[in-house]
Amino acid sequence: MPLEGLSPSLPLSEHPVIPRLPAHVGPHRCGPGEPLLVIAGPCVMEHERLCFQVAETLAAAAAVLPIRCVFKASFDKANRTSAGAFRGPGLDEGLAVLEKVRRATGLPVTTDMHLPDQAPAIGQVCDLIQIPAFLCRQTDLLLAAAATGRAVNVKKGQFVAPGDMKHAVAKLLAGGCQDVMLCERGTFFGYGRLVNDFTGLPVMRRLGVPVIFDATHSVQQPASLGDATGGDRTLVEPLARAAVAVGVDGLFLETHPDPDSSPSDGPNMVPLDRLRGLLGRVLRIHEARLAGDLETGS
């Protein structure tokens, strides 16, 4: 049941709570005038050692690049193609790993939330809660995420128009969440293929919230491997470059030291040893766009 006293049907202009811009994500700020926020990590938690390896690489990159990093890993991939696919260690073990990573590296952490009753536990550990694309319309899930007091990043459903994400924003505002972010991750183009509508990025930014571009899930080829999702990681950097050229507040990138050995989304992930170079090249385009915006006053 919806939480008492909340009105997710109110239009954005009538909510007593308005989005905070820049949004607060743990110690970081995400939005206009702030460094690019990079949300990155392995698709699924395989073991603690992997999480620390990736998180330490991210922390090292953030120390030399003009970015802010959030470590991401999923404790449960609840929407795998096959019923027999590896899903992760589960809520309790997964959150324990995220807490260790957070304490050891100083990075804020995030993970997916699939059920409303997971919210209190996730909110105790994570600085940012991620709502999966397939669940972006689930009112009770959004209200439960909002009730944690944490920032919330909602992935735009592959079936949702960019402007219609105003309803997800309104639901979070109704729940009292000020730190709302939206994430583009591709749109269905027939069966087994995704495309990106880059005109949707400024549309979502006009809702008054930061927008993140998910460059790795955008190259997915759903169920193309029969009982698993395929993809083409060679397209990750071109899409990330295009997104920062149009204008976004952050990037989402899944990464792994050996993507082809990953039990989930390996074909889409950036090899860990190539991540810093990719970010450096993308940042040059991001900085050129910011300079252009200053010249034009946009």
C-alpha cells in the first residue's frame, strides 16, 4: 500500500518538496557546476576481493581526474534472463561487502533495490539507491526508496518516454526525497536491440534533476545469447562521448578486470585497466562542452 499522506499524483509544480540541484550523494554533489559524477563497478558481486579491486581503482582515478566516484555493485540481479543464472550473494552479505568498501576507500556506494521491504537495510549502508529500469514506474518501490532519506537514481525504463520520467520524479518528491537523479540507459528498438535518443537528455534535465548516462547497459543486446543478454563493449566509449557532448551530469559504467569471465553482463563491461583512459578522453569532450556553454550562455 502507498505510504500514508503521500500524493504521488501531484504535478511537479505543486509538490511542497522540490528537487535539490545539485543533488547530494553522500559527500558528493551532482549537477550543474559540479565535477562529473562517475557511478561504476562490477555488474554483480562475485566476491569481496573483486569489489575491493574495482573500488580501489576508482578511488585512484578520482584522485587524479576531475571526477567524483560512487562504487556500484548488485547483491541480487533479480531480472536475469535465465532462472538458473547467477544472481549474487543476497541482501545481507552484499550490504556487508558494500559497507566494508565504503569504510576502506571512502567512496560512496550504491546498489539496486527491487522490493520495498529492502529499503531500510539498503538505506542504512548506501549513499545512493538505484531503481532498475524495469521498475521505474513502481510507486511503492519509489516511495520506500524516498523514505530512506538517501539520494535515489531512477533508471529510465526502456519503454518510457524521457518526458514521462516526470512521474517518477513526482513520486519521489511525494515521498520527501530531494536528491533525485534520472538515468538514461537505452530504448527498445524492436526485439533484442537498444538505441539512445540523445534528445531525451536535455528533456530530462529540464525536469530540474541531474541526469546520468549509462553507457554500458545502453549497448546491451537483450537475450541475444539465448539464455543470456549480449552486447558490444566497443560502443561504450562512443556513446559516452556523445552523451557528454550533449550534456549530462554523470556517467554510469560497469567495469571488471576480466569482463568475459563475469557471470552477468560481461559483453557490455569496460575492462578495468582501460577505464581511466576512457574517462580521460571523455572528460576532454565534457570540458569542451562546458566551455562552449559558457560562450553561448546556455
